[in-house]
Amino acid sequence: GSPASFGIRCETYSATTFLTRLAISGNRVSPPPGTAYSRNLGANGIYLVQGTGATLDRNTVSGMLSGIFINGGTANYVGNNDCSRNLNFGIHIAGVAQSFLIESNTCNYNGGPMSPNFYGRGIELSSLAGQGAVSGHTIRRNICRFNYNYGGTLDNGLEGVGIGLDNGTSNCSVYGNFIANNEGNGIQLYGGGDRTRFTDTGGHTITANLMDSNCTFAVLNRRSGGTTPSRFYAHIQLAYTYGSPTTVSNNIFLGTTRGGVYVDSTSSNVSVVDNIYYDVPYPVTAAQEDGDAPEQGGDLPVPAPATDSLDARAPG
């Protein structure tokens, strides 16, 4: 089929019209038996445009471009879905989308090498539509594991992410998730890099998440055989996150990942407090005062200048 030949596609003919209280539940979307991925590399599993108060629950989607892609809408519920082993994202939220509840989903093993446009993320929110376009979401009690870093378009070691708040996404609550064994960051906040377009990319609360052994293959130039670790090697990474206060608190960090929280010099008004670190030698690392981000890898630098106010580094 064409790139528009999705598994389930629901949208109106008018950009100003919304689908109200639509229910998409209990479906299974995948390629034919014996085929790992759809031959149509542009086909999403479930595609919803402009839904208001929609419910997407108990769906299983695998082998598609993204498992669930919601492009715009308000107050939608996305829960209890299994969106694993897709080429790009497990769940993708974009357009003008506000106040979703995204809970109790399983988004594992997403990402693929077939195209540089495949990023590999469990749950991805992107506010490319502009300031405040993607905001006010609650992301809780999800499982995001084993997502693949095949590089994205830049092949810069920043993909394979558990949960991504990307390109200007703001004012989200991320709590109670189990995020582990991802090849990239467990949680990644990236404000988009354009301070004129995105004037406030903060307002997030990242709390009470269990983070175990992320950044398992966060390397530069993966597709060409690179092995140099990304400088953003940490369970949680924040870049271009500024404006309203963002708080990273009461999370538990453990496993093989040597960095807990990385706060880039492009971020500000970020508070990292009351987290617990089990055998994490660099709990909080910030960009150096001259604006250069410290290189991280086998021999990480002493973190400076940010610290966790509690520095609750649990004994090994």
C-alpha cells in the first residue's frame, strides 16, 4: 500500500473538526505472520488525528513504523497498550496535543536500521508545531525497555530512548515509570534548540521513576561502526530545557549506567533533588561553566557545577 496505508486510521476531512470520544480498543495490528516488519515502511499501526476525549487502550501493535501515532487533540487516554518492536516509536504524540493521560503501556524494542529517519524510542512527544503545542501530559506507570539507538538522522548517540520530551514539549509530569536497558537515555528532555520559537520548554516534573542500566549502546556514528560514547551518557538528560521550573526528584538510579542526571549548559531553572543512586559514580553532571559539555565515557570527569541537594548515593 501507500505510505498512508495504516493499520487503523481515524481522522476528519477538516483541520478544525475533532473526533469526539472515539474508542479504539482491543485491536491487534501487525504485518502478516512470519514478517517482522511491514514492507510499507511509512505505515503506522494506529493513527489518530484531532481526537478529543478519545480512548486508546488494550491494543497490541508491532512491526509498524510507530505503534500509536496521535497527531493533535485534547484530553485523550492512551493506556494498557503494547507497542513494542516497531521501527520508530512505540507511542508518538505530535501536532497540537494537550493534556493526555499516557499510562500503563509497554513500549519495548523499538527502533530499526532500515532508515536514518528511524529513531528508536519507547514514548516520544514532539512539539514541532510551536510553543505550548505539546504540553500538559501525564506519563505514568509505563514500561520502556530495550529501545534501540540506530542513530537517527545525525547518528549522534542520542536515540534508543525510553521516554523523550522533545522539540519544545513543556509542562509534563513523568512519574512511576520503569525505564531500563535502553541503548540511549532512559528519559531525555530536549527543548528544540530555538529559543525564539520555543520560549518556555520547562515546567516538567520527573519523579519516582525506576531507572536501571540505560545508555547500553549510546555511541556516536553507530551506523558506521562507531564506538565513542555520547557526551550525554546518563539515565536522564536535559538540554535546552528552560523557562518554567523543571524538577527531577525522588527517582531511583541503578545498574550499569555511570551517569545519573546530565544537565547541559543550554538548560536552566532545573532542580535535581532527593534522588537515590545505587553504584552511580556520577550522580549529577552539568556542563562546565565555560559552556563546554564534559566528555563522558570510560573515564567520566568529576561532575560540576550541579549537585543533587541530598546526594543520596546509596552504598554499593
